[in-house]
Amino acid sequence: MKELVVLSGKGGTGKTSLTAAFASIAESSVLCDADVDAADLHLLMDPDVRERTDFMGGNIAKIVAEKCTMCGQCIDLCRFDAIRDDFVVDKIDCEGCGVCVDLCPEHAIDFPVVKCGEWYISDTRFGAMVHARLGIAEENSGKLVTLVRQEAKKMAEKKHMELIITDGPPGVGCPVIASVGGATALLVVTEPTVSGHHDMLRLLELAAHFKVPCMVCVNKFDLNVEQTTAIEMLAAEKGIPFVGKIPFDPAFVKSMVVGKTILEYRQEGELSSTIKKIWERIREHL
Amino acid sequence: MIISVASGKGGTGKTTVATNMAVSLGAGVRLLDCDVEEPNAHLFVSPVIEQSETVFTAVPEIDKDKCTLCRKCSDICRFNVIAIAGKTILTFPELCHSCGGCIAVCPEEGAITEVGRELGLLEQGVFDAGDFVHGRMRIGEAMSPPLIKKVRERIKPDQINIIDAPPGTSCPVITAMKDTDFVLMVTEPTPFGLHDLKLAVEAVKLLGIPHGLVINRSDMGNDDVWQYARTENLPILMEIPFDRAIAEAYSRGRLMVESMPEWKGKFQELFRRIEKLSKAWENRN
């Protein structure tokens, strides 16, 4: 079984729109939305949720006022400044390390497990989809990413699917690292801007660090043709397959507004054949 | 005053708004790029970096001669940093959250010391409109909040501080927005933009910070975001229509206010409106 993870470094380059487009033409695949922090793939997939499970991400300290003698040891120990002077734990600042819990001389601090989000198994018009929603201002996005990817894998095994297409998060930090490990290949979707180029380089460095092969494609390539050429040359230098370039087209936004993938919205024409060709090249390299 | 620029969805124009507003204000501004995973502001304001330091977070190192394998450290650690198998003690420093629990419980003097795990670079310099600070997270490092906190330590409250925040709604963006005076949310009128904006607004409300909206590429999409802003009583402080010239200038690392100076006044007006809303909020509370 193979897994293609779509990433970008920079946000807003078109990861989700392209993932959805590929899902609409890929045969026998499972979809996975690993951008659990700001998941958008469901807006195009209109999933029919079959199973909903709470994501119990971590623990948070809670001081029991009746037992607390206000000795102040917890405040001294907490390196996250999460305990206020009135001995109430700030839920946002609490890192869940449990140091105050273990070392409180009065055993006055509870450590309940908290729900950090939900994850779902759904049906879509293009097959099964595993996705999630991290709670607002929550931590542990990496754990949830790992979980949805594992569940997508189980689903693919169960349904005898040979491919998982995963929509990844932006950046190069925790959730991205959790998205990269064990992937067959990454598709890096970039744009021909100084920031797109800069952020792509950092992502390629991360992929090299974790030894995961990459492919590159440029979205909105005609906004800066020289920059696109620079990205193509860079890919060639690094021996990274360049799988194609897509022009800037307001049809992407229009298709999103009606909740369709770009290939459903534009079934024929140059744009759709460009995207289909990119998909063919990706398949060759997977 | 501290203004953070956030969005939920990536690529909506946070950096565009943060950098153009900073440059439009002319002088005495402090621009802090807290998107340490993918910092981009420097590409547009070309700062002269005067100071660069590598920053670290504390992780345990165990002196095997002094360790008695009592397991207290591995028992307290919730992040599985310390593992004991038979007579071997192993550490996985990349998982460490630097809580200090292992040191606090170790009964043997000097058996655990704290050493540094490199988080990345903290750089400071100057640009046309004032001071510039950013963090560049080390590739392979997972945790961005500690480095974001280091960037935020360089805030000068008596200046106008503009924070370019990372995308999303989880810990990195919360770390960047927390305790700022105003959150400027940049969105685009598309279903993705609106969906992620709603999440970001929930996060800002949780933090109790006054906020307002900039709608970028305001003529591409639908009207839902205006409707949402009305029902949520969310002030729309600026609209930037899609303009190929803006997109092309951006692609080359040029500021809007350089290629289209007429925007300078609009960004100054944007700042004045933020100032007014933030004062009104202060008076109300």
C-alpha cells in the first residue's frame, strides 16, 4: 500500500484543492485529511460521517480548592507559568506535564484526561475518508495527525485499497513531521513567489532529513514565470521529479464555492487535462 | 501596543498585511515574525540583521555513573523522554517539553543536568520602518511555541509591535496571539477562508482579545464572510480586491505600498481604526 502526502510549507498554495482533484480521479484510494488544525477537505468532499470518535489528547492539571493549602510549590515548579496567583490553572498555558500533580505535597491537583478533538470515518462520493477536528487552541496536533493516518491505513487494508491520498498541514513543525514519517512520497505544491520558494526549500530540507522522496508541482505558475523556471531548475538540480505546473485560474475558487472539485467543475479543457497529466506523472513516480 | 496578524487558513495574506502596515507607519515600528516554521516577512522588508543567536530549550542529560536507576525521572515524564530497560537508561531529547520534572524528582545530586536542544535562530535587525525580529526554527524541530516565546520576549510595549502569526488555531498561533492588544484577522471570501476564520475567531474569543477583519482578494468567492461578520459583529477594517499586479509584485517580494503608493494611506487608516477599537475595548473593560 502506498501513501501520497500533499504538503507545501507555505499555506494557501492549493494543497486541498489539488488533493480533492486527485481523489476524484484516483481509482481505489482512501482519503485522509491530516490538516487537523484547519481541516478544509470536507468542504469539497461533503462526507457522510459513519463513525465519530473523541480524541483524548492529553491531561490538564486542575487544583482542588478544598485540598489546596496555597503553599505555592506548584507555582514555583511550573515552567509554563500556567498556575495563576489565585491557584487556578490556565488551561491554555498548561502543557500537561503533570509535574505539579506529582509533586503537590497535599495531593491537591487532579489530572483529568481532556478531549482535544474528534476524528471521523466517512463515506464520500470518491470513497472512504478519514478526517478530524482538533479543538480550538488545543495541543497534540501531531498525535492526532498520526492517529488519522493510522486509521486511514487500516481502512485501506480493510477495503483492499492500494493508495492513500493525504492532505497535509502547512509549515515544517510538529503536525508536518507527523505527516511525513512512513509516507511513500510527498507532493510539494508550491507557488512561484519568493515565499513559496523559500518555504518549499525548508520543506524539502525536512523531507531529506526524514529521507522521504518528494515531487514538486507549481500552482498559479503564470503569476511569475521566471520564478516557476527557477523552481523547475532547482528540482532538476536536486533530482526531484517536477510533475507539472498549473495556471492561475479563478475556476478554483468558483468550484470551491459550489463544493465541487476542480475536475468536477471543469470536466474538459486545458486546466483539467493539465491536472490529469500531473496525476499520471505522480502515479508513475509512486 | 501589540497587534497580532492571524488568519486560521494559510496563504490569505497575513504577511502582506503585517509588512505593508508596518512600512506604511513609517518609523518606530517593531515587526516580529512569529511564523517561525516558515518565516516570510524578511523577504518583503529586507531587514539588515544585526544580531543572530541560536536558541535552545532545556533537555535532560543523565550521568550514568551517578544514576541509581530508581526510575523516578521516567515515572514523572509524560512525554516518554526517559526510558529504562534493564540496566540501561536512554533519553529521547527530541520529545522533551522542558518541564523540568525529571530534575525536580531526581534524588541523586548531579545525576541529571539540563543541556540544550537547538530550537533555531533568533535574529534581530532594522528595516525601513523600525526594528525587525524573527525566529527561524531548525529543520527537524517539532515544537515551535518555545521559539515563538523567544521572539515575543523582544516586544517593546512602548512601541508599535506588529506580530505576523503562524496559520492554524492550535498552540503555535495561540502562543503568538496571547496577551496582544488586538488581533487583526486576514481572510479571503472563500469557503476554506471562512471555515478557518470561524475557528480562528473562536480562538481569539477564548483569549478575550479585541479583533477585526481584513478581507483579502475580496472580489473572489462569495458573500458569506460579510454575512458572518455582520452576525458576529466583527468589524471589517479593510478590503483588498484581487489585483494581478498585487499578486505579481508579491511574487517578486515587493510590497504593495511600493508598487501602489495609494495603499499607504489605507494601511495608515487601518492602523488608526485598530487603535480606536483597542482603546474602546480598554475603556469598556
